Amino acid sequence: MTFYHITTPEQWAEFRDKDFYEAESLQTEGFIHASFAEQLEETLKIHYKNVAQVLLLTIDSDLLTSKLVVEKSRSDEDFPHIYGAINKSAITSIEERILD
């Protein structure tokens, strides 16, 4: 299964020389937020409206070493949550996106 994590270039740079990536939410909420393809645009619109540039990390669940759980959000929609760091070998591509 393919899904996506959105981050900023600044956040990504903190893990440039490491084999894994951790979003701040792993420490504050216990998991890393992710989205399915059909959820990306709405997630960007809601959570990144004041951000000029993001990186979309494409993740292959078959390569992910941390636990992946699909859970209901507050809007009763299923979202992928990663309970641990994202091993960089599970990231199949990184797309730079400039936001309006």
C-alpha cells in the first residue's frame, strides 16, 4: 500500500544524515500523521495553509519497519498513522510542492 507524509524542507533537513525520519507528532501524539492520495489536497489546505513549500514523502507500507495503523479521524475518515520512525528505505519518492 502506498500513502504519504507531508513535511517541510526544514523538518526534513534535521534528519538528512540519518536512516530514519521522525515528525514532531511522534513525540507529542505518539504517531506520525499520514494521508492516502485522495486525502492529500484537503490535508494541505487545512494543515499547511500558511506554509510556502512542503515535501510529499511517498511511503511503501511493505517496506516500512514501524507499525502502520489505519484509524478514524475526528471527521470519521480513515487515515494512516505510523507508530514509530519512518525508515528512509520505505520512502520511494519525495516531491517538492510549492503552495499558493
